[in-house]
Amino acid sequence: DGTGNRVMTSPDGITWTIRTSAADNNWYRITYGSGLFVAVATTGTGNRVMTSPDGITWTSRTTPVDNNWAGVAYGGGLFVAVATTGTGDRVMTSPDGITWTIRTSAADNEWRGLAYGNGLWVVVARTGTGNRVMSSFCQCPFGTYDSTTACVTCASGKYASANGQASCDDCPKGTYLADAATSVAAHDAAADCTICAA
């Protein structure tokens, strides 16, 4: 419940301050990764994700389907959310917490908990018969490389235009890419490299 006040923050876990939520949805789970808080909801129309860089200012994000998103986590350079409703579409992923893509779930169970470790996503469900766990090996997304322990955003002057790259590619001769590993989206294609001024 609550109107515009469904978030609160605290610097010490003792004193709390109400913050304005992006929408009055039933916000169910929250995670933090790559400098961003991401929350998912079980209600709302096309806006069941909200993000914040600081926990104070929140922005609604478009969700591809209005499933009951009951779990979200970050790992390997990827945000993953799972749902308790939907048909074959109970997983969605995002490299940045903003743009989300539906993925095919292994079964239409009520998926609730998920964790990432050693390149593997593991998800558990409340329902199902002999199939209440599903797993997925994670390839590092565009704009990152696989350091064997984590997906790392490409450094300045480099990009990665394929999943699972072991290293980033250098920008073509005569071009540059100034972003210093602060944005995955700034390193996901050769087109991100800018031609040097004459």
C-alpha cells in the first residue's frame, strides 16, 4: 500500500526517509548491480521495473510483459528477473536495468528466487513436479569481456560486439572511444568509436 511513498532509504538501517516511488505498484524484490538499484513488481501496466542510481530518485522502466515479477538479481554483467505468472516467458534479462528482453523459461513454475555464481544462474520455484530448479550458463553481454571471474566493461578505446568475448576489440584506426568503462552500452559496437577530428 501507499501513494507515491513506497520506497524508503536509510544510511544506517535505523533512521529511515520516505522516497517517491516511480509508480504505486506492488514492489516485490530489489537488487543492486553496476551502480544501479533495480526493483520489480507484481502489479502495474508496462512499468513493472523501476531503477535508481542512489535509492532516492526512481524512474519507471518498460517491461515487455505484465507478469508477476517476483525475483530479481544481478550477476555476470546482467540483471535477471523471474516471474510467478506467464506462459513460456517467465524470465527477462537486461544488461543495464533499463532495456529488458523476454527469455524462454524452462517451465511455467512460480519462479521466485535466483542467484548467480561462477558463470551460472540458478533459479528456484515454489511450484512444479520434479523441476523446481532451472539453471543457465551466462555469457558476458555485448560491451563486456569475460575475465573468467566476472564480466568487465570494456575500457576506453575498446568495444565488444558479441556475447562471451574473452577480450575487447580495439577501435578501428583513426577512431576513439572516450568512455572509461562507465557504460556497457557505450562499448557494444564498433559504431561507438568516433572518428578523430582532422
